[in-house]
Amino acid sequence: MAWTREQMAARAAKELKDGYYVNLGIGIPTLVSNYVPEDVDITLQSENGMLGVGPFPLDNEVDADIINAGKQTVTELKGTSYFSSADSFAMVRGGHIDLSILGAMEVAENGDLANWMIPGKMVKGMGGAMDLVAGVRRVIVTMEHVSKDGASKLLKECSLPLTGRRVVDMVISELGVFDIDKKGDGGVTLIELADGVTVEEVKAKTKAKLSIDAGLKVA
Amino acid sequence: MANKVYKDAKSALEGVLSDGMMVMCGGFGLVGIPDKLIRAMRDAGVKNLTCVSNNAGIDGAGLGLLLEAGQVKKMISSYVGENKTFAKLYLEGKLEIEFNPQGTLAERCRAGGAGIPAFYTKTGVGTEVAKGKETKIFDGQEYVMERGLVGDVALVKAWKGDTSGNLVYRKAARNFNPMMATAARICIAEVEELVPVGQLDPDHIHTPGIFVNRILCGAPYDKQIEQRTIRKA
């Protein structure tokens, strides 16, 4: 009984702190906004040039000029601002955004991240991912622990082209929560287990150097 | 003052186009793209273009129109995932692509337009993007050098403009337009509403008219939406 996508998003939402400026990627990260704790006030940044991103519009509120970076229609909030892409990435690259949550194809034990291309297949481009992981203060990855063919995605080294080197601080998978020592060589530390998941299962599905936190919590 | 106002996109492009030119194009997805100028460029039949644009449009819209007409030789973009024509041309070897991280692309255009030939960024360090580029350590952190970009023509879209070329963008349609407007030898702006000089609040102008050489009103606009996402009441 591992976590569902919704449970992974809910767990990631616990990393949000009051006053944070946050950039959310596409997929599970987008779901995180549904689980923001009531006593926590965050501001969402969308790298196409919007700060203060509101929920999807009602049918009669749709405005073609208000989209997020996934090209989805969204709404304004009180205090929303718009700006150019250069200003947007000044926020990102300049370290003004507190947290980025995004998906991954592979994460290595030193924090290397691969999430933008698979050689030999059609490549879509990295969008803003390389800027986000290089510039945002804290980077959390939400991803399935193993690929569709059963291979671990938490590795000693990434096999795919990198999006960033030593950039990931934390991984949340369906099996649990993992701290990554991106500055040193401490590797991956399991700090929390998902419902019904055993340490043995995590070990079997992880190819990175793995330690178990002394205060490991079982959800 | 020299007249900057043209009656339509076709006339605004006259004397500007040549095969092999580099086109800087505003917009993110289909939001804020210079739709009328792209269509006029397709109709003009100019070829072997290098297009600098965050995205490559979709099938049947935006730069997708130039791709379908076989007018593009190379794209410099950050994300092209929405375009099947793009995928087909690329896989057939008929199109070159240079991927730039989105923030690096924005800054390359900003820098080019500001007379800055190169800058350092930590984006892409240790990745394929940095291969073959100069790197340097500042304060213990590694950075990669990226070049400023200046094109032959910039095509931008604004909400309101005045007859002296001052521009105001609307909501998230601003995106890449302000940088593109500065980063070419000639900038052509299409606007939803063209007003006499003096009618825009000077404090609210996003792109000052010095950057805009030609301007036209492209109304009416039928704005397309790529991902119409709604919530229930």
C-alpha cells in the first residue's frame, strides 16, 4: 500500500512554509496546491510571467491571456502581478523563489537530476526546468520510485542527460520521503515511509547509496 | 516625427524581409504571439528563416504556420512539445533545433537588446547545454557563459500601442515580447488597439517607442486557448 499521486502531493504540501514563493511543475506538483495547509499562505509563481496564480477559472471567467507555464487557463488573485520572461527568470535565477517542486525521470544520490530528454527519442526541450533547479533555493522532486519497466529511478548516477548537477534536496515517491545530500557525499536518507511500505521494499527498489534515518517515521 | 504606423501586417513587412534572416518572435504558447505578422510572413514566402521563440506554435497556429510552409531552417527555443509538424520535420532532418533553457533564452534576448554581448549564468552548468562553452568560477560557484542574441527583425504583439510606438501588454501576454522588441535591427509591433500619441499613461508603458520601428493595428483578434482548464462552480 504505497502512496497515491494525491497522497504524494499532500505530503509535498507539508514542506510549504508560510510566506513562501513557490514554483510548481506539471503533473503531481500541480496537485500540491490543493493541499496547502490552512494556516500557511503561499504565493505561486509561474515562469511565463505571473506571480500570484489563482485556481482554474469558472467557465465564464476564462481569459485567453491568463495562462500558467503549462499553458492552462488560470485566474488572478488579489495582489497578482505580471512581468516579462526576463524579470520572471530574474526571480528564479536570483534566488528569490523559496521552493520548486517538479517531476523527474532520474535522481542521483548526489542530487543530480535528469528530467528533460531521452536520447534517440523526440526531444521536447527543457523549458524553464534548468533555470528553476539551478536558481531556486530548495528543490523537491515528486516521482514514481521505479520506471514502467521496473528500473529504479533513485540511482548512484543518472544515465540520462542532466537537467542540473547537485540540485535536488528531497525526493517524495510513492514509497516515502528521502533527503538528498547534494553538497556532500552522504547519499540518500530515508526519513519517512509511506503507508504499508517496508524498509526492505525501499532498499530493493533503490540503486542509490541509502541510509535509514534514526528517527524514521512510518506513516 | 517619422511615421511608424502601417495599415496592416503585410505593408508593415514590406522592404524588411529576406531569405535566411533571423526572426525574434514574442509569445509564450499561443499567448501574446504576433499572429497577424506571422501570417503575413507566411504569405510573403520568405525562406530559410532562423526563428528565436520560446515555443514553435502548434499545428495550424503561431510559428506552426511557417513550419508547415517549410519556411524555417532553424528554431532557437526552450520547449516545442506541442507541435506535431515540428516533430515530423525534425525527425526527417529538415529542421535544426537549438534548445536554450527558458531563462537563458530570455536573458540572451534581453542582453542582446541591451548591447551586452555575453553574460554568465549558473543555469545548465554540468549539462549538455554548457558543452563547448566557457565556464568561470565566481565566489566559489561555477557559471557558464552565454551569448547575447540580436536578430534581423523582431515581431511582437501588444495590447495597446500609440502612434509613436509605445506599447502596453495585457496580463500574461507580456512574456517574451519586451525583450524581443529590443533585440533586433528592426522591430514591428502589432496591437489590439492603436491610439493617438498622448493617450497612454506614461507611467504604464512597458516598451518605450524607441524600440519600435513600425506599428499596426491587427484587430480583430480571435485568441486561441491551448489548454482550456476550468473548475466547477
